[in-house]
Amino acid sequence: MASRLVLRIQERYQRLTAGEQKLAQLILDRQDDILTHSATEIAEMAGVSKATAARFFQHLGYADFNEVKLQAREERNRTEPYGYSVTQSEQVALGRTIGAHLELELKNLTKTFEEMRSDKVREAAELIAAAPKVWVLGLGTEEGVARYARLMFSRLRHSVMILGINQGSWAEDLAMTGPKDVLLLVTLPPHQPILKPILSHAATSRLNVITITDRTSMLEAQRYSNVVLPCHVASFALGPSHTTILSTVRLLALTYAAHSGRSAQQRAEIISAIHEELGDLY
């Protein structure tokens, strides 16, 4: 999806007409449709006229829809195809310089947060604030990120737990979940087989699912999630880079802290005081 289009919509959203806002919301929710549908089809899906669609793109600074689609294609072509490694030679990959590593990490961070929607981050924070319990899940290499997320949020609110922290405890943990609980899921492909039945149970129990994943898994994640926060995770070798995943967890925690205000601050102060009393490392 053309990130510049998303940024333009976000910047001008409040100045759009009601019809243009309907079209804007459709595009934000279904970003890849720009590449696969005509202007007429997109207008029909949004329930607005073709003339409204034409004015909408002009208000965003484009000559017409063709310019929008051309920009989207160019940005898609500049985005590396999904694959954790951007080179096929492990010898070259593992011998990359510090500068090359830094450049790729900065690229991941820049693209992730340029494309990140602030309203989605706020929506996720609000779901966490309203949740009786927050369950964090990361499978495989994402388990470490889940533990980090649990630590971050437990400093800010009560009842934050890792789902399946004890081996073989899936059923017992899932039996403790309930409506309006949040499942904060960190997942990258290939997705483990157990994830599907867990998500099925989450839907049955009416959990709100917040998913942090890679860009190419975004559309799939939207099918089972209330909010999806997509990240760029390209790396030279040794699997995906988790830099943007960890940074997104921190951004979400900071957004939640700002939303919760004094209650989050008080909990953080209490935990800091307990650490000092215990004399452990903090």
C-alpha cells in the first residue's frame, strides 16, 4: 500500500466531507484494494459516487486515481518481497558490515512507523485499558517478545499474563479467559499449528485480539483481530529482525500509559518501590 497516500489521508481526514471520509476509511481498512480495483469499484464499495471519489483524490493532492495507483505500484515494487533474508548467500549475509546492518534496521523502523496508524495504536491501548485481563502470546522465537510485553504492561496495569507459560497448560489458561479480555498476539510466519485452535477459542470466548505481525501477514491477521499493528522485519540472515516488533510493543505500552494516566503512573511507582525494597535489579 502506498504509505504516502495513508499519510495524506491521516493529515487531511478532519477536513474531508462525510462522503470522502467514508472512502478514506475504506482505503485505510483495505489498503491493498488500490492495486486491484478501479476508482469506480472503490467508490461503489464505499457507497459514494464516482464524482466524490474524484474530488477525494484531488483533495489529497493527486491529479486523478491513475496517479494514486501508479504511486502504489512504485512503492510496492520498492518493498522487498517477504523473506527474512534479503540475500541468498549466507556467507555474504553473515559478513555484512555494521553499517549495512544499521541501514537495514533503520529502514525497517522508518517504514514501519511511517505506515503505522496512530488511531489503531490508540484503539489497541483503549482495548487493553478496558480489559479485565490481558493475555500475551508469542510462539517460537516470538516467545521472548511476549515475555517482554508482559513485563512492560504488568508495570502499568494488573492481570497481565502469558498464555501457555507452563508447558501443556493451554486448556487451563484458556479456561480462565473471558469476554472483553485482550489477547496480545505476537506472530510471524510460519505460524505454528496450535495457533489456529487458540484463535478459534478466543473468538468463542469473545476475546479482543491485538496482533503484532509482519506486513505480509496483515490481511490474514485482520480476519481474526480487532487491531493489527504490522511491522517490517527484513534481515540479512538468521530469521526475521525483531527490532520493530519490540519497538511497537513499547509504543503500545507508552500509548496505554498516556491513556490510563495517573493509575498507570501509580502502579509503576509502586513496583519501583517494591524493587527498591527487595534490592533486586530493575
